[in-house]
Amino acid sequence: MCGIVGYTGNRPCQEILLAGLERLEYRGYDSAGISLIANGGVDSVRAVGSPSKQLRAAMNGEPSIAVSGIGHTRWATHGRVTEENCHPHDDNSGRVHVVMNGIVENWTDLKQRLQARGATFSSQTDTEVVAHLIASFYDGDLVEAVRLAYNELRGHYAFVAMHADEPETLVGARHECPLVTGVGDGESFIASAIPAFLGDTRRIQLVEDGEIVAVTPEGARFLDSSGAAVEREVREVDWDVETAEKGGYDTFMLKEIHEQADAVAETVADRLAHGTVELGDIGIADDHLSGLRRVVIVACGTSYHAGLIGRYAIESWSRIPVEMDVASEFRYRDPVIDERDLVIGITQSGETADTLAAMRLARKKGAKVLAITNIMGSQATRDSDGVLFTRAGLEIGVAATKTFVAQVAAMYLFALKLAAVRDTLEREHFERLVSELRGLSHKVGELVESVDVPVRAMAKHWREAGFFLYLGRHAGLAVALEGALKLKEIAYVPTDAYAAGEMKHGPIALLDERTPVVCVATDSPVLDKVLSNISETRARGAHVLAVATEGNTEVAEHAEEVVYVPSTDWMFQPLLAVIPLQLLAYYIASEKGLNVDQPRNLAKTVTVE
Ligand code: M6R
């Protein structure tokens, strides 16, 4: 959560920082601000609201000539959403300014200590404490002051500080929250994420955990927390600036829904050569995989739903028992885990605090941990023994779509890999699955186009419904859960998602003639059971909107409205079935005039527990 950006170089940077913040808006948009060093002092502008609207509006004066500065877009953790709590924060003298992402856990102790020495505070944030702490150590060397302050902080955070006396230097520090620098010509960038400066450079250096980085127009200098120099290679990323723009679509979410065929194709393409699964070096040996006692999947939100689908594939194809847990529960339940287990942490951002904590706990208990993530160099890649990357490209819409289908594809790949090393599938079955998975991205592409019009009409009709029930069985349950989450998070419509067979044990009491019931009724060995459940809902007068497999005429006899997805192996149907449900949520939210890319109270990456 929260996005930070800094620039030091040879160009006026007000607009550079603002544009960078706009590209980081997906990380939080409660408030925003920038501080610029000019004429021996620091000027700040801060506003409640987003960088692109309220902050831009607040900058209506003469553009600044400053060539270095820092900026922030906030998702509030400490302190309400008010102007006093907007970043950047300073030390009251106005010389030290800081922007931060994350949480300092010992901030109240530090605050009391600083207050006892005369510091006065004007916000309720932990970040202001960091600014005062740096100021208390400052003796003409910002890098050293940051290093000393860093060694006193507990929690998980990344921050960037600047001092009016050292106008060309920005100093960043990282502890379990992301920070990356951008290398330009006579100019340098620092940010929470690469898109912030993607329009200016694609050459980056990753700041590692426990490091401090001093950024000047000439480049970045890395130190560890003892002050020793650290070498860091410059890498080139292959994302382009269009990735961070809407490319003709009304919203990022719609663009990303339309990019799902590519996300699946990129994720599976070269890993399914020659009729087998080649995952490359995922950091966990085949011998280890073949001897596993159990797989445990931990994740949050949409990533958890991808894990649920993966669970069915792993159990069915490789016959390894799979346990699932949401990461925030797993980490506090003292799970029984040891070196015979493999724990898979699924997190598109690679930054979700609960998922990372669950992964670390599993490693501590001796299990090997595999991360499935979309972000190179993210924390998840460091807190794991191996990594399987999804290749969905950058996702900006807060509601996950293309990263979800890429995660599901990655889970299918991994399940096939387990089946291969354990030799649990008949050759012919295995090859058929590989071939279907290879062809899945084409079906995704066709589906996104074909389903748009009917789902939009459905959304128009049901836009005023006050409640939706989602039902599914087997892996279709994960699709129901994901469809319901999408509708909640972007359209603010109350939903419940239930195992269809469980409905009569409670939720059926909610049904009446006004209730739309969304049923995942794609082909599977449990389709007959789903059809019986559909009949039960209709007997209570509810209106059934079903997702079915092309060519299946039976579902239409049971449901009022049906949207069809292409036929494939039944285990792959969930990856297709979710697409109409993403679009249903999208168009209901659009009908309501809501901001789908930035739903209220949410942020794209949840770096707090
Ligand atoms: O980055 P992660 O995959 O770890 O994120 C997990 C959840 O926060 C995320 O999936 C969230 O539920 C999305 N807003 C869903 O659209």
C-alpha cells in the first residue's frame, strides 16, 4: 500500500513526480503530496484525495523549478485521512522530509522519546516519527542519519528522505517493503514500483532488504545497515510505458480483462514444449517434489481462489493431499508443518504481508516454500526456496483479473509437473491435458470478445439488485467465490458465495423472486448435482444466471439466463468460467457510475497485516 517516488537530476521535477504518483495510484489514493527542494528550502503541496485529481488541482500555481523532490500517494494505516496526515512529513524545522510505505511498529516508543527531547508533532502518523528521528541524528550527512535511524526502527517499511542542506541527495531504506531505483542520464529515480518512472527509464536497480541507498543525479550507492558498501547490478526491464496506460480502454480493469489471453499464453507458452512440462529452474528439485507428503497453499483474496482451483488439479492429477488456508489464519494457528510438506504462497504482488509471514513461518518449520508471483524481485521471491513466475504483465486495476487467470494457469502447470514427477497420469491423459492447456489462451481470447455483449445486457438488467448469491461445486466453487468477490469489491453489492450443496443448510433462506443466483454450471463430473441445486433455488422463485459449457443444452432448461464458455477439459473450465463473472461485476459497477479501478477503501497491495 502507499506509493513513493523520488527524483533528482537535471530537469524540473514537479510534473515528473506527479506523473509518477499517478502511475502508482493503484497502491493507494486516500491522499497525496510532494515536497520539492528549491532555493535552499523545501516546498510541499499535500491534498486529501488522489494524485491525479486533488493533488493536481492543489498545484495550480507557478510550476516549480526544483530538480529534486519526493512524492507519496497514501493508503491510510496510522491516522485518519486528513491533510495533517498526508505525506511527505517533516521534522517541524522543515529541513528533513520523508515519504514512507508500510508500518513502523515501535513508533509510539520513539515518539515519546523524541517528545521528551522537545520534538513536537503535527500528525498522527508513524512517518512523522521517522522524519524527527532522522533529524535527531543529522550532523551534515543524510546517509549516516538515515542509517542510524533505520537501525532503530521495527516493522516493515520502505522510506525515502531528503534534507534541504543536501539538495541533490535522496536517501532510501528498505525493510520488507519494495523499493527500486531507476537509472537515467544525469538523473535518478527511486520508487515503490517500476511504473513510477517507466516513461523515463527501463534501467533499474533493486534495493534489497536491510539496505540503504543514496541516490544522486550521478547514480545510486548501496549500503548495508552497518554502512558497508554493496554492489548492485543494473537490470533492464522489458515492460513498456503503454503497460501503465489505458491504451484506448475506459479503465485499466477492462484493458486487463482483455489482456487475459496474453497473460495465459505468456505464462504457459514455453513451459509446455514437446508434450511435457518444463518449468525450468524453480529452485525445488524433482526428487523433493516426488517425495512430498502434502502440499499446503496459502494466499489472500483472489490469489486464494486461484489456489483453490490449483488444489483440485493437484489432488486429482498427482494424488498429493492439499490443504488450503488464508494466510492471515495460517500464520496464527501454529500449523503442523515440517520438511515433508511443500508450502505454496500465491501472491501476484509478492508483497502481501500475511502471505509473506505465512511463507516465512513455513520455512522456519522446515518446509520448502514455492512462491507463485507476478513480480520479479518482489519480497515473495526472497522469502521462498523457489519461484514460479506468472507472466501477466503489470496489473494496475485494484481488482485482480489477468493476474488471477495467470495464477490459475501456473497452478495447472505445477499440478502437471507434480503428476509428471510422480508418474500418476496415463500418458494419453497427460498429453491431452498439456495440449488443452496450450490451447487455452485462444479460448480465453475468443471468450472475452463473445461474452461481452450478453453479459453487459445482464448487468444492465440486474444493476439494482440488492444481493447476489453465487453457487458452485468442486473447482466451480472457487469461481463462484471469485465472482462474488469481484462484485463486492468494485460494485459494493452484498454477495454470498457458497458450495452449491451447502445452500440448503442455510443460505436458501435468503432467496426470493428478487434474488439473482449466479451458478457456475460448466461441464464437470458434478454438473448433475449443480443442476439439482439450481432446481432447488428456482423452486424458491430465485432467478438463475448460469455459466455453462458451449454445446450443453441441458443447463438452459434449468436456468433463466445462460452465458456459454468454450469447451475444454473439465478441469480447465474454471479459468474460462471466471471471465463472464469478472465482466458482470465490471458492467454492474460501470452502470452504477463507480470508479472500478480505484474502489473505496482498497489498495492493490496489502503490505499491512
Ligand atoms: O498481491 P496478492 O495477490 O497477494 O493480493 C492478494 C489480495 O489482496 C488480492 O487478491 C485482492 O483480494 C484483490 N483486490 C482482489 O481483486
